[in-house]
Amino acid sequence: MSSSKTDDSLLFEQLPVPLVWLGYDNRVERLNAAAETLLRSFAGGAAMTRDVSTAPLRLHWFEQELSRFSNMTLLEHTFEKELQFQTWVRSFKVLLKRLNAPGGTRTLMVLMDITSEKGLEKLVRQIWRDWEAQVEERTAELAWANSSLRAYIDESKRSAAGFKNFPAPSSRPPTT
């Protein structure tokens, strides 16, 4: 059993996705290296230890979501969260999963960085707005061109009708 626990710890540690193991009171009990790197960036690069047993860490920027999740009966909850720190903004898809563990129920938090996807979504929305504006502009140009063409056709018809009222030229040669 201890080998399995060691294997689980190694797997937890090596995953490239930030993972946070939360206790029953939503205090951080354990972080993997990716989560430590992320949280250190929020601490401005300050030294931070993954041994949270001596100084329990709270994720204040997730308090509302964690509180809401603890009141749910769901075993899993996903939401998006935008985090800002000084000069940068990152978007995360956050998965909270309730797990039974020795000593009671714990929560696993998985943070997936979706900043690039959000940037692409924003770009696609802007391209779509620009395209719609071009369509509206071109539609207005075509409406004007159609109106001008109809006016030209109507004027041509009136001119043709006016020519019908002129006497037809004689087919006989003039007499002198």
C-alpha cells in the first residue's frame, strides 16, 4: 500500500497541470510543482513552500466558488475564473472534484490555463464584428447601386416612350 501511495504522490507531483489538494475547510493541504509555480507568480516571485502544514494557505481569490461548492451536493463543479496580478491577466478553467480520502472528504482543484483560448475567442468575435460591418457597408452600396440602376432604367423607358411620339421619318425620298 505504501508503494501505491508513493506512486500516487509521484504522479500528483509530475502532472504539468496545477493541482491543489484542499482540506475540509478549503485550506490548501498540498500543491504540485505546477501549482506552486502559478501561486508563486501571484506572490510576486516570493519564496513559498509546498509544505503547507506549518503555514496553511488559503486561496482567497477562490473563496466564493469554494464556499458555493462546499454547499453543493455535486461531486464535481467546473467554472471559469480570470485572475489579475499587476501587469498580467490569466484565464483559468477550474475543476473542483470532491474525493473521499483518509480522514474525510477533500477537494481536488485543477487549474487549466485557457488564456490563449480566451484570446482567440476575443479575436474571432472582433473578426466577426468587422465582417458584419463590411457586410452592412457592402449591402448599403449594393442598395444604392440597385436604386441608381432602377432610376436609369425608368429614365430610359421614359425616353424610349418619348421617341414613340415623334413622327416616323418618311421612307420615300424627298421630292424636289
